[in-house]
Amino acid sequence: MKHSLQQIAEAVNAHLQGDGSVEVRGVASIPSASPTDLVFVQDQKYLSAALGSAAAAVVTADFAPTSSSKPLLIAENPKLAFARAARLLYEKNGALQQGRIHGTAVVHASVRLAPGVLVDEHAVIADDTTVGENTRIGAGCCIGPAVTIGRECEIYPGVTIYAGTTLGAGVIVHAGAVLGSDGFGYVRDARTGRYEKFPQVGSLVIDDDVEIGANTTIDRGALDETRIGRGTKIDNLVHIGHNCRIGENVVIAAQAGLSGSIVIENDVVLGGQVGIGEHARVEQGVMLGGQGGVLPNKILRGKGVAFWGTPAQPLRQYLRQLAVLARLGKKG
Amino acid sequence: MKHSLQQIAEAVNAHLQGDGSVEVRGVASIPSASPTDLVFVQDQKYLSAALGSAAAAVVTADFAPTSSSKPLLIAENPKLAFARAARLLYEKNGALQQGRIHGTAVVHASVRLAPGVLVDEHAVIADDTTVGENTRIGAGCCIGPAVTIGRECEIYPGVTIYAGTTLGAGVIVHAGAVLGSDGFGYVRDARTGRYEKFPQVGSLVIDDDVEIGANTTIDRGALDETRIGRGTKIDNLVHIGHNCRIGENVVIAAQAGLSGSIVIENDVVLGGQVGIGEHARVEQGVMLGGQGGVLPNKILRGKGVAFWGTPAQPLRQYLRQLAVLARLGKKG
Amino acid sequence: MKHSLQQIAEAVNAHLQGDGSVEVRGVASIPSASPTDLVFVQDQKYLSAALGSAAAAVVTADFAPTSSSKPLLIAENPKLAFARAARLLYEKNGALQQGRIHGTAVVHASVRLAPGVLVDEHAVIADDTTVGENTRIGAGCCIGPAVTIGRECEIYPGVTIYAGTTLGAGVIVHAGAVLGSDGFGYVRDARTGRYEKFPQVGSLVIDDDVEIGANTTIDRGALDETRIGRGTKIDNLVHIGHNCRIGENVVIAAQAGLSGSIVIENDVVLGGQVGIGEHARVEQGVMLGGQGGVLPNKILRGKGVAFWGTPAQPLRQYLRQLAVLARLGKKG
């Protein structure tokens, strides 16, 4: 949707310098920008490239000159202002849209769809499921029974949501994700050597504004619940096991794996391919580097402290060990 | 389904202490139990919490007092008895159910469906496929052609089973799993530098009582077969490559990856994110800790021996190395 | 499809020794071969087993005797000749097939399907998508809008391709793969602590003859494009993040993970579960062993050089370190 720079400046709380009546339709990188695009510069060294690009205008910071060849939107955090401008330009406006159930979708008679819900081709919504305003259920999704999905959610194609799962508002689920599947729990019968299934009858609750990547799997609790806190962002192919409790504004990069009953507190950042053992706890604000491993029952602690390696150690300590090893390797 | 404690005690081979006419409808954890739930206590220290909970009755061991405020089911392995009670309360009773093919499913005329088969919305079953009694094919699954699925299987939504795959009885496949896909095999043409596809025309055979997690992928053999032995349990997002032979009662945790032609013998336990190179062999009863790595062609041996690290070593040896490294890191 | 040895010899550029009128219908391993199968021997020690098998004929090299009990196809690279023979025996002949859209598929009126396109059950093709000659769209796939797919592609069931993605000719995509999903990019608002979505409005371009494994995910660019070069082969459950540029004839084994803005040059081989940090570069012809890790912004360099470990080091150096560590562990 087209917007004037004036409108954008107000929406993203930036200072406009230049012609506010100029209209833009999209965002782009500096090399790919067209004359209707907005670009951004977070680092002063790219400013001249941005000003020399085809873009209509530049989102930048107060290091920009007071007169320039293009209109500028000057923001405290240009990348954040640019992200918000993109949202304005690309996203739905929040007004109630016209709801629609595609003729090939199968929606059980007991399902409650709020106004503005879109149900795409071949989606299946089982009994007693509730879907909130303006939410879109993508083609081929299988939802329910007894699932609750909040308003303004975007469920991409091919997502399966098992019975009884709850999603808050504004949740984005990418294609192929599986939510609420059985946890991995068995009891071995010592006499026969066979594993018998431990009941996986708990639930999965996902709070508002969570984003879940493609083909990620999150298991329901065994007897209690698995919970993903508000604003947490989860990348592709991540595994979260039963009974995990993930806090708010947590970032979990691709292919990270959390086994059962783990606590991840608010503001934690987990790198790609991280592996965490059962009953471990990662305390508020910890950062764990890619491929790092946390043993079962361990605790990582320290706001803003970076950990790395398997078993995970504070980064400085780990780097010292790597250096020693490199030195010995050369001698050896 | 509701059952009396008397019925449950008989079914799970537990000793009933107290009023056997009390009826329960489900299982729960101690904090979440309602008055129609059964709870269990494996460790004596939780017994008083269980007796103080809202639960109808407690599955416990012979450390329980001979008189108590709730009826007790006393079992040699309370967790196992509890798991079996849950099965009784939640699972199908084994009687032949009423079969049903949803009107939106597409089942080829040559498919043989046994009595009691459920085929859900938009499932597709291609020609010459056979499905056994009481098996459920979930919504949106794509099965076949020439697939054989045994009785009492549960195939969750969105599963794809490639041509010619065989599943035994009682197999559970969670949503999004892909069974029998092509293995990863190419021959490089030294002249052009291009990789040409090696034929992937073998098969995949999955024995009885295997459970396969969400979005897990298991490839067919290149020329021969990939085989998963009876009672083996596989978690989410696991990859098993072509020509692997996995034994019976093997446990494979989430995101483990097995490349081609690997042998995993009976009773092996593989931790999460384990990686195993081609042609390796893990012998009976070995346990390999999370993120451990086994090089191509290597053999891990020793019933009940725990291995860890990359390359995987006996746990004690690995821990000694970690300790040495930590000490050097402090000095360094 | 049945072919005479004479036809095969010509097609795969092998020297025929024996009766060229013998017909074969398939390929097999030596133990599983039937009398209409072709087998191959790359290593002389298996030749007598092959000659003693039930196979109709053997593809082998010039170490074979000039007289033998079975017809031989003698090739410079027997495995390559065997792979090409299999292609001849199993693959489509390249002639234009009869196109067909299954009655349950939903194809938008604006979609352009070339002759010979197959669209299977419940597939959905959204507006402005183009599909080339002889391409097959599997059951339950969700494609588009504005996707371009080349000729002779095979898209297996349950694949989701997001808007605007481009696939070249001869691309194979296995079941459950997700192409063109949003990258994982956020900007944190320091005031609220919340992550806001950075625009993911770039594209994904996949060149000719790429093969993509089951449940693999490849993200679109944030503002620019993600690109997979011609002839590159990607295994199951691989993750490729936004803005990555993968060269030609690259091999990426299962569960490897590439975060954002990585460059992988031509002819690189990445082992299973490899993890690569953002903005890293792996230069032409490098081989990185399974589970190896490359830190953000690092460069791996050296045609034919093998790297291993985390952080990845030249193999020899890494092995020396392992040896030192093992020695210290014994003392320690």
C-alpha cells in the first residue's frame, strides 16, 4: 500500500527532512531499490551509496547531513524505523477484512470463526475449534479439535495443530510446522525390554506475537503444559520437547533442539543447532552460541553473558581452552 | 473412557488398596489432578503431595503406608503401571471400529482397506496400497502407490509415504513425517563436475510398534532396503538415511541424524542431535549422549556403555579430557 | 522400461562384451538382483560375486576378464554408467506427456501450465504462477502466487512454495520441503525489549537440476535474494537462511544449517549437521566434515581442503589436537 513520507514519518516516529509528499510503495536494499522504494542506512559509511541509489528516500540517523539529494527520515534506530515502515507498507491495516471459507475447506459445524477469518483451500478445522478475528488459516492446514487460535494470526499452508492447543493473538506459524504433537516419553518394561508409551495428554499454549518457523515442531506436555511466552521468535526446524517453558522475547535460531521439561527465561538468545538436555534451565538474558550444548539439569546464568561450546561455558573461558588446544596441537 | 480402580488394578497388574469401585476418567500430574484423575508417585518423597492432591487415587509402590486417605494401586513399577492405566483410559479398546472414508479423500479403486479403517479429509491413497484393520489415515496424508500399512496404525495429518513402503502393525507416525523418500546418493562425473543421481529404487520397511516423530524423514534404500526394527521409538526431526538398519527397541531422540548404510543394533539409545557417519555400527545396548558424533565406518561397542563427544568416546574418558582442558584453560 | 544391453551400452557410453540383445528392466544390488536386473562392480573384489549373482549383466571396468559368464558393460566409471543406465530404465523419456489436472486440485484461472504438466490431488496453485512442460506438482502441494517453476521438475507431495519463488528446469523437491519462507530477522526495540519483524520481502531463486530433500527449508531473502546454484544437491532437513548464495554443484548433507547471508562457492561439500554462522564464506572446493561449525564472518579456503570441528580447522590440525587431548586425558 502506497504511503507518503509524511505519513510514514509520523507512523514510525521519525523526523522528516525534505519533501513529505513523496510517495513510496515498498522497501528495498540499496542496490535493488526502485524509485518507489524506501531504503535505510544504519552505518554512516553506506549513506552516500543510499543517496546515490534509485530509492525514493532514505531512513537514516542524525549523522546525515542537513541537506541531501533525497528526502530523509531521521530516526534514533533507523533499522527499527525501516522495519516499522515496511510493516505499514506491506501488512494488513488491522481493519476487519471480509471473511471467507474456501469451498474445498472442511470446517466442522461446531467451529467458531470470528469475523474476518480466511480459511484457504483444503484446510480442515475439526470440532470445537475457535478462530479469532482476521486470522488466516492457510491451504491444507489441519487444525483441531478443540484448538483455540487468537486474532490476527497467520497460519501458513500445511501446518498441523493437534487437539487442544492454544495460540494467542498475532501468532505467525510458517508452513509445515507441527504444534502440539505427542512428547517423546516411554517407560521401559524391564521384563520384556519394550518401551511403552507414557501418556502425552497435556497441552501446548503459545502466547501472543510468537513467530514459529517452517517445519518446526513443538510438543504438547505429557501431563501438564508446554508454554511459549509472548513475543518469542522461533526459527525453522527447531524442536521443543514436552513440558518446556519458554519465556518472553526469547530468540531461538534454526535447528535448535530442546528436550523435555526445560526452562528458558525471558530474553534468552539461543543460537542455531543449540542442544539442551532435559530439566536444564537457561536464566534471563543468557546468550548461547551456535551448536552449544547444555547438559541435563544444568543451569546457565548471567544476564548478557555469552556461553559457547559443549558443555556450554562462558565464552571467554571457552576461547581460552580453544587457544590452549591450538597451541598444544602445533607442538604435538 | 471411565474405569473403576478395580478394573484398572487388574489390567495393569497392581495391588488395590482401598475402594475399588471408585471410578477414574483420566491421568494427570499431581498439581493439575481433578477428582476423576489418577496420579502416580515413583519416588516416595512425592507421596504426601499425591495424597494431598485432588486426585481420585494414586499409583505407587510398596513404600506406601498400608492405610491412606485415598485408594492406592501398588505396583512394582508405578510409572509403568500408570502408563498402562492411561492407555486403558485413553486408547481405543481394540474392538473393530466403524470404518469411514471422508468424502473429500481420494482413494484409488485398487486400494484394499480392511474393516475399521478411517481415512480423513483430503487424504490421498494411491493405487495398490493396502491398509490394515482399525488404522487411521490422517487428514491430508499422501500414501502410496503400493504401500502396505498394518493394523491399528495411527498416521497423523500431513504424512507422506512414498511408493512401496511397508509399515507393520501398531505403528504411530506423527504429522509431517516423510517415509521412503529418495536417499542422498550421487555419482560425480569427473569431466563435467556435475553430480548425477544414483538410483534410489530400494524400499523402506518399518516393523510393528514403531513410533515416528513429527517431521522426521526416513529414506528408502538405494538398491536394497532401509529397515526400522520392532518397538523402536524415533523422536521429531530425525533423519535416517538410505540403507540404514535399525534394530529393535532402539530409542532415537530428536534431531539425531544417521547418514547412509548404518547399523544400529537392538536396545541402543541415541541422544538428541547425535550424528552418525556412513557405514558406522553401534552395537547392542550402547548409549550415545546428545550431540555425540560417530565417524564413518567406526564401531561403538559395549552393552550399557555410555559414549559422548565427537568423535564419540567412552564417557569417563571424555570427561577426563574435558577436565584436563578446563584446567589448562585456567592456566593458559 | 525394458532396454537391451546394446541400447544401454550406447546410452551410457560403455563397451559391450557379450550378447547385446539381452534385455534388462531394472537395476539392483548384487544380493537382491533378479534375472532382469543390471548390477555394477566398482571394485574388482566384488566381480566374482556379481558374476555369480542372478543379474542379467554387470556394469564394470576394464579389470574384468575378456570372457565371462554374463554380458558385461565396461565403462571408465562403472558407478556412473550404472547410474545413467538406471536413469534410462526408470525415468521419463523426455517426450511430452499427457497433461492432467486432478479434479480435486485448485488451480487459479491466471496460472499458466505448459503442456504435459501433472497437477495431483488437492494441490493448490495460486494466481500468476507458471509451470513448465512435463513438470509434476504432487498431491497437497501449495504453490504460489507468482511462482515460476521450470520444465521437467518433480515436486513431491506436501511441498509449500511461497509467493514469488523461482525454480529452474529439472528441479526435484522432496515431500514436505518449504521454499521461500520468511527469513529470521528482527529488530529489537530497546525501549520495550520486543522484537519487531524486519521485512522479509526478497525472493528465492533455485537454478536448474537442483535436488532438495524432504522437509528441508530454504528462506527467501530479506530485501534481496537467496540463490541456489545449478546442479546443487541438498539432503533432508537442511536449513538455508535468508540471503544465502549457494554456488553450483554444491553438496549439502542432511540437517546442515546455514544462517543468513552466507556464501558457499561452487563444488563445496558440507557434511551432515554442519552449522555455518552468518556472513561466513566457504570458498570453492572446500570440504567441511559432519557437525563442523564455522563462526560468523569467517572464511574457509582451499580447493580440496578438508575442514573439521568447531570452529572448523584443516583436518590435519584438528586431528593433532584430538591426539594431544587424548594423550592428556590418559595422563590426567
